[in-house]
Amino acid sequence: MISELLLSMMINPDLDKLNLIAHTDKKPAVAATQQTKAERTPFTQAFVIQEDNRTNMYNIEDIQKYYDNLINLVIKDFSARKSNPKEFLKWVDLPSEQLAKHGTKSHLDEIYDQAQILKSRKTTEERPLVVLGIGGSKHTAEFLLNMNGVGNKGKVYFYSDIDPVSFDNFLQEVHKPINELNFLVVSKSGTTFETKDGFLRFEYKLFEYYKNQGLSDKDALSAAQSHFAICTDKTPNGKNLRGKIGLKNGKDNNYIKELYIHDGVGGRFSMFDDAGLFAAAYAGVTKDKATRILKSAAQTSKNCLNNDIKINPAARSALFNLYAYQFGYKLKQQQYFGRLFEGGGENWIKQLYLESLKDFDFNATKAPDSMHYASEGFFYPANRDKYHVVMTAMSPEISPNYKKYLGAILISYAEKVPVEMEILDVENDAIKPEAIGEYVQAKHFEIVYTGMLRRQAKAQMPEKLPEVFQSHVEVYKNKFKPNSPYELAPGQ
């Protein structure tokens, strides 16, 4: 009976029906609850306690009570930190900052203007954009494009390799001569080796092309520069890229260069920073859609700072994560159901989780591709009581088969493991803009809150939040520095 109820209702987020499951006189072994708002939001959640329940908790409210208001202490601590520029939490207010008017224009307007300038630099055909960046500089834009339904359409490509074989194969893959490509370079310092290497390789190849067309060195370099937009640190100094290229478009060189990586915004938290929005604008995401995404993300920031768990999606997920972790389900499996989540989605969520929480008890996959090996691993007897599963899906109403498919998998997981289901609304063959804004910003908060909750349960309060810093990345970067045995020469 419970399985039938879940199959018919869980993936059809209906608050009243879900509460019938969660609050019957005799609590069932499987129970569910979700966001209690008067209206369903474009991103909704449902939580399922496994059938072999090893606790007296049956829904998210029971979990909240068990942890004795820990989430309130975490939200209070986070709120006190977020205005401190040293805490690296500027991503909280970034969506609002991108929309704020400065005179007659917002920075979002300026980003779209610059994308149009670069797009207009063409001969006859529109040039594809090649994004040069690694980590968050790549995965965030990839995921944003795919959720908007414009990924893998030949308008934007991503390059992050350093070997000549990959370089040559990439140029064959895009089916365009070098003079018919534009580029977006994404690096705060401009010294990230992998990005600098690609930047110099492509720029030199363009320089050679224009030299062979009979241009002087000066004119060939200027023509090569006209293919590039550069997103880097806003504040120039003698060492960084901004100090070398200057501040304003149309001065010193031909780069598009009024794109910024904002201070206090780490790469994995940067989907709404200039690089991601520029790539979206170039690929054809309308400014109206981008505005809707940012407005939703800005509202989500407010909700995620609210102590009321009913309107705080990050708090609910973080509490569920803590519950699963502390009761033995230490391995977390994130599954994305549908092609719109592919192309950066798995890599973005892995980077967000692993780089923030510093553990490797996490995996992310795109389903149905992963279902055979994932279910074989989950349901192997020795593993059944180890996993916590997150199923991220589109609105089940888009197809009876899709709905039944999700329901069957949900029921299979719920027999043994805690499951969170995340549902994003669809609009015109893409994820609804409001759902993108809410989902991404809620995930940012969730991952930080999860780390804070783990420590709060142990009464450990660090001076700075490790979830937003990545100091250990320098371990390998330092090997490339001058006078090191591994010193590298980018572009060679």
C-alpha cells in the first residue's frame, strides 16, 4: 500500500496527499514530506525514510526535532559571517548585484552588450564560442547552458586540455578554421596554467593566420585579440591578467575585457558570475530568462537565510544529509535523470561537494545511463545499508513513462536507503528559469550548511569556513612555479 501511494503521489508533489502519508495515525515505515508553501515552487523536494527504519524519525520534521534546532545555530553563524569579505561568501548576494542598476544599466545588461559585440565580430557566419577554463570556470557554464536547453548545439564549446593531441583533435571537432572561432578566457589571476596554456596556443595560432594573410605583426596581434573576451579579476596589479590587459573595452588592445570574476566567489559557486552569464548570452539565452534566473536565485538566498525550515530548501536538505550520514549512510549518490542535466551537471555537483566537504564519499551520475551499474552496486547485500540517494528529475508530468520510471526507481531505493527527490519544473523544453535559480543557489547553501551541521554536532567552530576555501589546490600548482623541476611553459 505504501509503495502504491508513493508511486502515485511522491513524484506528483501534492502537499496534502504527501502529508496523508506522513501523518497518518499509525506512522508507516516509509514517510514523506516536502516544502510547505501555499503554492508549489518551481524547485520542490520530497524526503523518504527507508522501509528498514533504524530510527524513530519518519519525516523531515522529525529529523529537525532530533537535532534540537542545530540548523538555527548554523544559519545564525552563517548570517553573521556572510558580510565579512574575508569569508568568501559574496556568492550569496551575487544574483542581486548582477541585477542592480548603476545609472541606466545593470551589470547583466553590460554582460549581454559585450556578448553581442563579440558575436558581431564575424565574417559571414556566426562564430562558435570556445570557453577556456577548468573546474568551476568550465562546469558551471556547461551546466547552465544545458539546463537552458542550449548546450551541445554547436554554439559554445569548452576546452581545458594541455596536450597537443587533444588540441589538434579539438580543432577537428569544431569543424571551423581558427579564424571562425571566438574565445572566452576565464581565470581570476590569469596564471592558471591549464587556462593560460590554451589561451596562448589559440592566440598564437590566430596571430599566425593573420600574419599569413599579409598583416604586420602589430595588426596581426590586434586581429587575433579581437577574437577574445577575458573574464578575470576586476582589480589590476602588476602580476595579474587585469593589470596586463587593462580595464576598458576599446583601449590598449582589442580584447573584450569588462567581464569580472567577483571577489569572494569561488569557482564552484560562480554559475551566476560574469563568465556563465556571458556564455549563456552568447548561446542565445535571452536576457529575460537570465533575469528570471537571477531573481529566483536572489529570493532563494533570502529563503536560505530564514530560520523557518518550511521555506528554506537548503536547511531541509542539509538536515537530511546529516541524518543519513550519522545513521550510517555515509556514501551519497547524486543521480540526474535527463539530458538537460548532462554536460557539466555531474562535474559541477561533484566539485561543489568534494571540494567543499573534503571527503570522497560521494558520486554523481546521469541516469538512465548509470542505472545498471549504480543499482548493482547499491543493492549488492554488502552495500545496501551504506547509501543515501538524491534523485534529481524534471517535472514527472512531462510523460507517463518518465513518471512511472522515476516511481519504480524511487520505490526500489526506498526499500533500503534514505532518498531525497528533487523536482525541477520544465518550460519550453528546458528547465524553467525560476527552477534553475532556486535549485543552484539552494545547492550552494546546502553544501555549506551540511559541513557546518557536521561540525556543529561536534561543537567545532573554525575561524573560517573550509567549505568555501580550497587551499590544498595549491599543492600541485606550486610544482609548476619558476625554478621548480616541473616548471611549465604555457603555450608550448
